[in-house]
Amino acid sequence: MANEKALTAQAEDFSAWYNELVLKAELADYSPVRGCMVIRPYGYRLWELMRDRLDLRFKETGHQNAYFPLFIPQSFLEREAKHVEGFAKEAAIVTHTRLKTTDDGKLIPDPESKLEEPLIVRPTSETIIYEMFSKWVQSYRDLPLLYNQWANVVRWEMRTRLFLRTTEFLWQEGHTAHASHDEAEEESLRMLGVYREFMEEYLAMPVVVGEKSESERFAGALRTYTCEAMMGDNKALQNGTSHNLGQNFARQFELKFASEQGGEEYAWNTSWGVSTRMIGGLIMTHGDDAGLVMPPRVAPIQVVIVPIFRKDEERDLVLGKAREIVAALPGIRTHIDDRDKLTPGAKFFEWEMKGVPFRIEVGPKDIAKEQVVLARRIPEGEQRKEFLPEAEVIASLPQRLEDYQTFLLERARARREANSYRDVATYERFREIIDGDGGFVYAGWCGSAECEEKVKEETKATIRCLPFEEFRSPSAPSACLVCGQSAAHEAVWAKAY
Amino acid sequence: MANEKALTAQAEDFSAWYNELVLKAELADYSPVRGCMVIRPYGYRLWELMRDRLDLRFKETGHQNAYFPLFIPQSFLEREAKHVEGFAKEAAIVTHTRLKTTDDGKLIPDPESKLEEPLIVRPTSETIIYEMFSKWVQSYRDLPLLYNQWANVVRWEMRTRLFLRTTEFLWQEGHTAHASHDEAEEESLRMLGVYREFMEEYLAMPVVVGEKSESERFAGALRTYTCEAMMGDNKALQNGTSHNLGQNFARQFELKFASEQGGEEYAWNTSWGVSTRMIGGLIMTHGDDAGLVMPPRVAPIQVVIVPIFRKDEERDLVLGKAREIVAALPGIRTHIDDRDKLTPGAKFFEWEMKGVPFRIEVGPKDIAKEQVVLARRIPEGEQRKEFLPEAEVIASLPQRLEDYQTFLLERARARREANSYRDVATYERFREIIDGDGGFVYAGWCGSAECEEKVKEETKATIRCLPFEEFRSPSAPSACLVCGQSAAHEAVWAKAY
Ligand SMILES: [Zn+2]
Ligand SMILES: [Zn+2]
């Protein structure tokens, strides 16, 4: 049960607000294993709802789920040079397979069980999956292979944050093989589109989509595409990426096929992933000082019903009515809070903290009047609570949930736009924004790693992406924000998680 | 695509039949990591269907899903003496967290990244879960906690078999905490019942349920209950277990609560699990020399439609009809095999190997007569194929699938009973059965570990369980099969996987 103590205000300390909220809303908890979190039932139910929707879309776009080993032989990681460079420094390494008791009664890894080749707990599965693909693919007729895996992965991060950066996290990783570059490119963009659609339509989280600069590219990829969302503190969160891997992995894992023309060619791969990190994004996109704000389509509880009664005689009557209301809302995820030891006020506090979209209060007087009290987690105008005929509430709730979903997306989009800056012509103005309240800065970039690096060092802001056409400014910036030379791209800069 | 070569016959070499079938039906494949398998899409879809049904039942019985860390600190495993004894010899141990390149260019675990305390990749999660429970539980009001986790676990097995015994496997582990012994006992029996119902009603796999003898008890449990199924070679497979853990773990992890009476008490725990091993059980319960036999309720494809045509002009007509049939069967998992390069015969072979319950063949002549050919994977009588009016097939398929489901369960039950032996009075007769075709032998047991061990050493048979009342013989055996002394229990003996 959430402790009835207010959160630190966002304006005071956004980071403290976030950590407190994750714990108080019982989404997750710290574990005794450094950097690993426990996802509690409320957080896990949210993940299940997100996963189920994404899984449906993956299947609709022709993908199949499979499962590959947790362990990667060290030599596999070594084969793709950039890949090992990217993951070697944060690897959980299995070296022994047995514990033994020493003469003085201590338990130690048995030296005799030392593995000849260490195993790495997967940080991502390109290597082992493409090794398997190379066994299964002979001819162009076997292509494309469109696979997805829901799994846990481990990256030994030094500084961790619940959901945002944890040593172990849950994710899905799509892995595909194609007969041509263009098909792979199309696939990587298609899946980026699936992510964007999910984030906007389900998480009510608007994203800027585009390509990563070389320095931010996935270790071993030809091109990396990304969905970038703006958080409540105006920092960016990379929420999902899709990679065109070219033939880099295919070459290292001998993933070849007999082409239609009769030759032998290396396949073209893509990979794409989203993780429990999105939960952090959802919290920081919509949350406020009272707690979480759940978009209805992924809310574990969409409507909570709080029965109000003083005397025991009233209890049965009011609970009976609550059950009637639940029965009348079959397509909606409802919950009756029938705890006896808690005041209605304490219940309201808890369900607001947990971000439940709608609350229905019903007491003996309401029943007599055939009305209920309806409260929306974020009201549209001033009114916190409405007294409405019960029948009207039941009939309108599905539409109200959809309207609220749209409202949250529009609110987040307006917030993002209010904190996005275009036509930023000087580096001074850029620093003023970034060192001030922050936000997304659209500006010209010459394309050089030096300018990118200089900005990162001086301001901690990075190029979040080179945005796709629809996000670009009406008139393309002509000069690089940093060096003033001719701009090769328009880039979105921001501080990021 | 399955290779059109027959399997080794079951009668010739059951074990070879099994291994070949898992590969040919594309359920799983060997991986480059010793003992770890790859679950291929057809096998993973089966697992998803099994998981979804079980998950629904867990939720219906009040459980919530959560997720706990992959890693267990070594000291946690040590706290429960029997528990560490049970798992120390097959542990994947993480000792380092970084790879580094040596001067001669070799990659090694960086000695400076050595962990102070090794981490064990979870073989099961009692320890870390009860540690977390102890943080969350203060009062009897916080109980019961009814949790479940879907996860991968690792046990470093020496001899592995696809699905049956792999180093890494997928499973669910339920973990609960209660205020009293009786409540915990009720829970462990309830979940055993959920397992049994699932195995019988979904996997069409009859099971004998009962209690494990002390030697076969889960490491750290008070009592272990089990579901034991008979495979096609008359060996037993332990398919799922449920444990009353008593207060053993609660004591070690300080899982205490303020009781209603005001005192402080240790909680009572249960844990229960089933794994991808059940897929092995499904294969060996129903499969035959032609391949898999999928029970309809978990079959990834329930009805496959094979369009038959010679000329290109016929192709559109026949495929159009196939799509019409699919559209007319909305609640059924269908698949149209429209591959052009394969003969109908090769397709029949492949779908029989994959155990699809029903096949519909449709060609131009059938369309003219408004009929289709219907074939059931295991016919009831002699008839392999029936020519039936299309409308009749469409109308009757849901019922046919249910009938086939029941047929498979009854067939498996009859098979098991035909290979079960009661009233086995002498040890000679017992050896004759076990050393011969095998089977389940119901016989008296005095309750001594010596008699149990003697049987195991001499025959490799073990006590599978002390069966619950409904499975016991009409008249209880009076003497121990081994020593002839007075029988304390009736036991089911068999060789097992
Ligand atoms: Zn520049
Ligand atoms: Zn005896």
C-alpha cells in the first residue's frame, strides 16, 4: 500500500520525484543484486499490456517469436569488431559451473569447473542468432527470416536508475535476414514505424523519429533509426531503435544464401528493440506531482471504484452496486477497492499515485439518486469531480477513456512543442537553452564528429537524431550551429537519459 | 522445411525417434552453447499457447505476475542448507563484469573486474523472492502474497536432452506466502490441481498425482507434490511439482509478520513450477512413427489447408476457395500451405510430422462438387480421408477438434492403464516388469530409504509418488515390495526421465 506522503515536487528535484514515484506507486523496487531491479505486479502488468500489443503488431507484420540461449560464447562477441568494443566493458561473465566447499567450510567457485571459454550473459543476441540463421538458410527461398525474441538481457552498467538503466532488463529484440539491402532497409523502417505508432497511440508519447549520427550508431550497424521522446524535465529519452545491420554480421557468421541468379551472397540483417525502459519514459512523459498518469490503453486498471460507506449496513448495499457497475463495463479493466481499514481519502491518494485514469465513487445517497461521482486523473477544465447519472457514466466510459487517451497525447505533444526550438542560429543561444530549462534544439550540423563532440563536452547535449522530413524545419538551416560551416543536416540536440 | 525422410521407428530406438522428431518438426535445435537449445518458432508458438492458458488460470486463482533478478548472490543460496546442497553442483557462476584485451591481443575476463561475491544465474528463485517478500510483508494484512514469475533458469546439467533436460530452460515459478501452515498446504494442492487440469484438458496428458518420497523432495521443502505422466516408452516424466516449503525459507530470510493475535510469526511459503519440459512430455505422450501429434487446444495450427492444383489457371480458383474456408473458420488456428515448389505429398508428410490435427485438401474437382477432403492426424477407425460436403466440414470442425482432443486423452489414458501394474506382490515380478517393457508399478512400501535406494540401484526405477486416494488400488498393499515388512504406503514405481 502506498504511504500517504507526498512526493518531492518535480520542479524541486525531478530525479528524486522519479525515484520516489517508482517505489511508491509499487512499479518496481531495488533488489539485493547491484543494479538489478524487481518489477512488482503493478509494473509488470503494465509491461504485459505493452508487450501484448507490440507482440500482436509484430505478428501482424509477419514475424514469429523464438527463443535463443542466454549465454554467448566469448569468441562470438569477438567476431564483429565494433560489436565487442561496444559490449566488452559491461559484460556479466560466467567462468565456472560448480560451487564447492573448501576445507574451512567456505563456498567457492570450484576451480576444476572453470570453463575453457567464458560465456557472456547476452547483452543482445545478434551473434548467436545469426550463427543459427546460417544453419537454417541455404537458398533465397528460405528468406526473409522474420524473428523476434522476448528476453532478459544484461549490461553491467555503472550508474543505474530503475527502469531507465538497469543491469538486467526485459526487452524484445527483432532479428531478420533478407536477400537485399533494400528489403532490409524497408524492414528496419517498417519496425521503426511500428514502434512509433505504439508509442503515440498506446503510450500517448509523441516521438521524433530519425537517424542516429555515426557516433550514436549501434555497435556493428550500417544505420540506426530511433524514436526520441521528451520527458517532463525537457531531456530526451531514446525509447526504441531499429538497425540496418548491412552484411556486417552475415560476413562474420557465414550467413550466406544461393541467390535466384545462382550465385552465393551474404544476407542482409536488421535488428530492433524496445525494453522496460519505455516504462520510465511513460512515467516521465505524463507523471505529475500527485504521481503516475497512465494512458488508458496500457493502464493495468482503467477505472477504480471506491465504495463510500460509514455503517456496516451500508457496506453490502454499496459493494453490491460497485459489482453491478463492474459487470456493466465488461470491456474495461476495473478494480473495486473494498479494503475496510482505509479511508476513502487514503484510497483516492493511492489510486492517483498509481495513475488510474478514472475513479468512480459511490455511496448510499448516490445510489438513492441513481448517480455516481466520476473523477478523471487529469481533468480537462477546472472540475475535479462530476456528479453524473450512473447510466450515463456506464454508457460513456469507453468513449471517455478514448478521449482521455487522445488528450494525454495532445497534451504531451503541446508540451514538447513548447519546449522545442527552431531557427537557433548561434551557439550562444543554443547554450542558453541547454544550460537553462533545456528542450529539443533543431539546428544545422556540418556532419563532423568534432563539432558533435565539442557540443557534448561543453554542454552534455548530444545529437538525438537527424530527423526525418516531417519533423524538419520549414526552411533547412544553412550553417552548422558549432563551426558555422555549411550544414549537411538538420539535427535535434538535447540532453538525454 | 522438414526433410522428407522417415523417422527412426519408436520400437527400434525411442530415444533416436525423439531427437530426430524434435529437429525435423522444427520445434528446437541445438545451439553452439553446450546444453542450451534454441526454441524455433513452431516450438515457441506451442509454448506461448501453453503459457497463455496457464497464465489465465494463475490469474483466475488470484495470482499476480512479477519479475525478479536473474542473478542470486552466492550467500543467498548458502542460507538454506539443503537448498545449496541441491543446486551448488550445477551452477552457472558469474565472477567478472568486464572483458579486456591482453598485450598479445587476446580477450580475457578483466581480473580487476572480479566480483567480491560471485553471482549465481538463478536455478530457481526462492531465495531472492523471499528476501523481497520480507521487505514487503509487515502484518497479517499483507498476506497472502500470491506471485508468479515467467522466466529462464539455468542448471548446469551434465547430460542434456532437447526440452527434457537443458542447461537453460523456460518456466514459471509460483511463490506465495501465507499466515498459516494450512493455508500454504491448501495453496500447494490447489496449484497442483491447476497443473493436473491443464495437463489433462489441454495437453491431453493423463497424470498420476501424489506426494514425493523424502529423497525426491525439492531442496528445502516440507512436502513436494507431483504430476507424473507415462511416456510412449512406458517411462515416467515428472511434469510439474508443487511444494509446501513450510517455514524453512521464511526463517532464513526473516520473512515475518505481526499476526492478528499480536505476536510475530514466520510466514509459510509455497512454490510450484512447470517448464518447457512439458513439451517433451507432450511429444512422447502422443507422438508416433509419422511424427508429432498435437492436441488441438495447444496446436499452433489446428487445421492446415492444402490447395491441390496442376495448372496455373487452377491456382487462383483453388487458393480463393482455401481463403474462403479460412474466413469461415474464424475461431480456429488455420494455415494455408500455398508453397508452389512442393508437391501435395511432400506437404502432407510435413504437416503430419508437425502433428497438425486436421488437414483439408481442396482441388478444382472438389470445388465443382462443393466438397473437400478431410484427414485427421490420427483417424478413429480405418478411414484416413473422407470426402465431405464443404459446408458440413466447416460447420462440424469446432466439434471435431473437441472430439479429437478427448480422443487423444482417452487414448493416452488407456495406454497408461494397459501398462500399469497393480497387485505386484513379489520383487521378482516387479523386476520382470521393470526390466521388460516397463510401466507404472503400484506396490507397497515400508517407507524406508534403504528399500527405496535398493530398488533404484538394482533396477533404476524410482518411487514416482505416493499416489493420492483416487489413484490407489482398491485394496491397499499390505507388505513392502522390497523387504516384505508391513507397508506404510502404496507407491508408484517406474523408470523415469
Ligand atoms: Zn560543424
Ligand atoms: Zn521395505
